[in-house]
Amino acid sequence: MSLSAVGSGLDIPTIVAQLVAAERAPSANRINTQGTAATAKLSALGSIKSSLSGLQTAMEAMGKAADTRAFKTSVPEKSGFSATIVTDPATGKTLAAAGSYNIEVVSLAQPQKLSSGAYKADDVVGDGKLSIGWGEESISVDIASGSTLTSIAAAINSAAGGKGVNATVITANDGQHLVLNAVNSGTDGALTVSASGGDGGLSALSWDGTSGGLSQTSVPTNAHVRVDGFDRESSSNSISDIIAGVTLDLTKAEAGTTTALTITQNNEPLKTAMQAFVTAYNASISLLKTSSAYDAEKDKASVLTGDSMVRGMQQQLRGQLSANVIDLKELGLTVTKDGTLSLDASTFDKAIAKNPAAAERLVGKSGNLYEGMNSILKSNLDSGTGTLVQRTDALNKEIKTLEKQLDDLDARMEKISVRYTAQFTAMDAMVARMQSTSDYLTQQLAGMAK
């Protein structure tokens, strides 16, 4: 028996579907409208949160740049040294200060080299133990019986592991020579070699600092640099403690020749950081404005029009600029009519040259603007208590609730569909029975009439 037309000829599935759809529509439209609005607000708040996070990052970078104060070095080309500014890893700050110095590189540090006498490739040198020392360190190398120069060099390199000494074998016209290279330059890296035990053959590889079986082919020398007439020696060609906050890397000795090293304050990192902050601030202010604006001409509201939280954030951010407007202007930061910021690079350069500490007092991590902005951004972005985070969580919960309401509505409509189908089917069956009775009576009456 077809449900669509048992006796009445009605299309029951279509009728049921239309009745269910009509009953479902008001609730579904309400839920979907609320869901669309909540999703739009969630998206808008997500954009605001992302923008404010960018502003917070830019502000952190600006604060760090203002606190550390950067410097740069200037050294003429083809000088016998280079100079770089160094910072304290713990604080990120440098001890460097603006100034100029006359640098003379008297000599460079060089490592020691020791060489053995000549041996044939398969000559057995000896066995026992070699003790090799440099500075306050030393290694002990066991030399096996039957060792040649090649196997001795391998044993030394294995024991040293790249520290203090490395050994090579050089083949010359007169035979093979073991060469010991001091890893560290200067007198601090100078090597001593002593032999003990075995057959005594290793004594040919000894060196006590002045004499021995080995010969000294390269004398260890210290670097000698003269700064403004003050002499300094170092076992390394890289010297970090002669001028505070500056590392000198010596590359060429030019005794008698002085070269000027100039250290000046480098304002570019701070200027770049401040411009990045200005860009991030303007983007945030613009986004907050458009997210809550009302288009009177089109009579159209934005997603967050009238939202008190958004208006409050706008007022708080602008309030920080208003509270520091004089100090901002002195640094070249101007608040425009539409509430955005602009940076005048020329004014900034002049202000920093006149008063290097001005930026630190305003935008450093203990500065007035930094502390105020930091407080506002944290109150909105904090993962636990931030107003933006809490608002976002609330909207996510609302959307989940609406999704459940839709699921419940679908389940309820399914039951209603089953009930309507049963009712129409029963009605159709009754119509069929009545039709059958009518046909029977018609036949009986027709027979009586005949």
C-alpha cells in the first residue's frame, strides 16, 4: 500500500515535509540569526585580539630598544682591526659609551708549532706514554708498541678531542715529521710534551718549553695592542675587555700606525621600533573604530556597534596618548585629528641627540607611556582574566548552546514528522475503506433498480 496515495490520492510525504518545515522555521530562523550574529562578533573580536597582540609585541620591542641604547662603531677601511659592540646576555644592555680611541696593533697572537725529526713511513718510533700540557690542562696519551708517526698522531688527536693540541704528519724530502699545533694562540696555549715508560723512543717527541727532542717551528706570541697609549697583551686576537662594551678583533699588525675608532649612539634600532609601534597602534585604533562604527548614510551598523567594551578600549588607548602628549611631541610623535600617531624622524633624531634618556623615560619598560599601555593590553589580552578572552569564551559557549538547540530542534521535528505521517496514513486508510463501502452500495442500488 503506497503511503502517498492509498485512498485519497494525497502526496502525504510532501504534505508532511511542508508542515514540518513550517513548524520548524520560526525556531530555526531565531537560532540561525543568533548564531550568525555570535559568529560575526567572534570573528570581529578575533581580529581585534590579533591586532592588540601585534601592538603588544611592537610595544615590547620598543621598550627593549629604548632601555638598551644601541651604539655603532666606525673604523676606516683596511685597518688592522675591526670593532663590534657587545651586550650583557643577562640584561641585554651594553657598557659601551660614545667616544673615540686611537688604536695601534703592535703584534698579533699566533699559536705554537712543534716538529719532530725525520722518520721513514714505516719506522717504529717507540711506545709508552706521552703527557701533553697547555695552560692548566693536560692529556695523557698511551702509545702502543710498534707505533709509527701516523699512529702516534692518531692517538694524540683521539685523546685531545680537538682541545689544546692537534697532530699531523707532514712528508718532506727527508722523510715524515710529526707536527703538533697548539689550538690556542699566545703563550697561554704553548705546549709541553713529556715521555715516560716504554722503550724510550718517545723521548724524541719531548718538549719542556725551551728544548727537547721536538723543535719549535713557530713561537707562541701574544697579541699586543695600544689604545690611547695604554699597552695591553692578550693570548687571543679577539679582545673584549680593553674598551668597555667593545670587542676588538685584530687582523693585521702595523706597529707605529694608529687608527681612529669612533663609537656613536645608534638611534636606528629605536627609531625602527618606534615606527613599528606607530604602525601597530594606528592599525588597532582603526580596527576598533570600524568594528563599532555606524554608517548613517546607509543606515547600517557594524558588527560591534554600540559595544561598550570596544568603546572602552578606544578611550583607554587614546587616553594614554593624551596623558603623555607633550613628551610624545618632544620625541617627534604627534597625535593626529583622527586619533592616530605619526613619527617625525628628523625631530626624533634631534631629540635623542639632545637628550638620549628621553625615550627611555617615556617608552622604556619603566616609562610612563609603556606602563600605561602595558596595563591596558594585559587587562584585555591576559589568557585568564583578559576581557577579550572572557568575551570570546562566552561567545564560543553561546555558539555551542545554539548548535545544541538546532540538534534538539531536528530531533523534535523528526518525531513530529513520524506523528504526521502516521495520522495522514490512518486518514488515507479510512478514506479507502469508505470508498470501498461507497462502491459496494452503488453496485447494490444499481442491481435493485434493474
